[in-house]
Amino acid sequence: MVTGGTGFVGRALVRRLSERGASVVVLSRGSGLGSELSALPGVSSEPWDGVSDGEWWRALSGATAVVHLAGQQAVGKRYTARVKKGILESRVKSAEALVRALAQVENAPRVLVSASGVGYYGGRYDDAPCDEDTPAGDDFLATVCVEWEARVRAAEPYGVRVVCARLGAVLGRGGGALSTMSLPFNLFVGGTLGRGSQVFAWVHLDDAVGAFERCLDDVSLSGPVNVAAPNAVNHRELARALGRALHRPSFMPVPSFALRALFGEGAFPILTGQRAVPAKLERASFRFRFPTIESALAEALG
């Protein structure tokens, strides 16, 4: 069972699971799966509102695993009180609904892999590495991740192995962060955001999907797992790499004050970063297909 299965990461994961021969039920708030997913063998959908109990419980009973990807976009927005409430509740309330179901259905899945974010470590101006044992930050996104993970891990007392996959920015074809990041470069006005020294934790879409697969299959993995490439870059390096990949200039910096004027508090996660280290995946001998930003952009933009 997959929540958020029609999103950027969700679509790729559902496609991969279908290719493995799995039967996949996508919990969807919308009117259906769309033509891309509905054509995949073994893929079906169940309606849910992300909050309430309902008929989707029947599909949960007997499922082998749950992947929880639902949640409103959290970066690149102006953080009004209403937006912040939506970001938090879309993650927390949906996690609570899943845990309620896992606690009560017969033949419940034994593993729950939930998305989280490297924002758990808080917005940082330094270059210090953050592995899975690094303490949480105290800004808005860090608080969201802490609450999100706590609600998901409430399933552990029911015998469910829980993995909180702390994602970096996911780069790949057909959407995600890269579609937004590429736009100013394609208009010949691309460049560094803010000071440029803030660290950008990223992961290629294929590696993100592969990491979710490993978290589903590998019983040695539990708790927080950083899903980020081993070679983070700062924003200055990212801008140069994007410019080279797109054959566009990268000399038009966006000053910090302009981002604060546009996004308010929402500029903080753009002007800061985290050097998230995938320590647990590396100990599990997970191999990244795209370990460098150059290889990732070459595939995603090629």
C-alpha cells in the first residue's frame, strides 16, 4: 500500500514495485490514478482523505508493506499560518490514520516506510555532516519532521518495523525540485541563491526509489535513514553544475534579501542547508547509481 503514490517519487516507486511483480494499492485523494499508473499491471487505487478511517482498511489487511509519501509541498512557499498548518497536518494526521489502522486490522503489514526530510536536522549555515544520530533542529521544518516521525513510529509497539526515510531534494526527469530549479537557467537568469555556501542535500530519483526498496526488503534497517547522495554540494557548486548541464550561464545570483522578501520565513530552508550523510545505507552496502551531482544532472537533463 502506498500513500502519495501519484506524486513525483510515488509514481516512480509504484512503477518499480509493479515491475517487481507486486500488487500495489495506491491510497488517493483524487479521482483516480491517471493513465500512467492505471496502465501498470497489479496497480489499483482506494480513495481516502488522509485523515479518516474507511474502506481502505480492507486493502491494508493482508498487505505486506506500507509506504507513506503523502504530504503537502514544504519548500518554495511563503509560510503563512495557514500554509504551515497544512504542511504539518498533511503529514501528521495521515500518519495517525495509518497507525490507527495498523493497530486494529488483522494480518497487518510488518513494515512501514515513511518519507521524512533532511530538514529534521534544522537549517544550518555550517558544513558539518549530519548522520542519523545528529540531533534535530528547532526551526519550522525540523519541528514538522520530528512530529511526523513520532507519529509514524507510534506503530512500532504493534510489531511493525518502521523506517523514516529522510529525503534530500529529489532530482529526476519529469518533475520534482529540478523542474523548478531549471526554469531561471532556461530563461538565462540562473545563478546562486543567497550566499551560495549553504549545503544542498540531494538524491537522484532512481536512487531514492532504490533506497525505498532496500528499506522495504532489508530487515536490518529501521528508524531514521538518510536518503541523500554521499556527495552533497553547496548552492554555488549546484548553480555551476546546472549551468553546465543546461548549457546556460549561471552568473545571476539571487540575493538573500530578495528571497526573504518573496518567501518570508519560507526563505529559511533555501538560505540554509544540511550535509546529510547516508551512513546507514552505506553500512548496508547500498550502491548509489548517481553519486555525484554531475552524473545525476546528466541523466535527469540529458
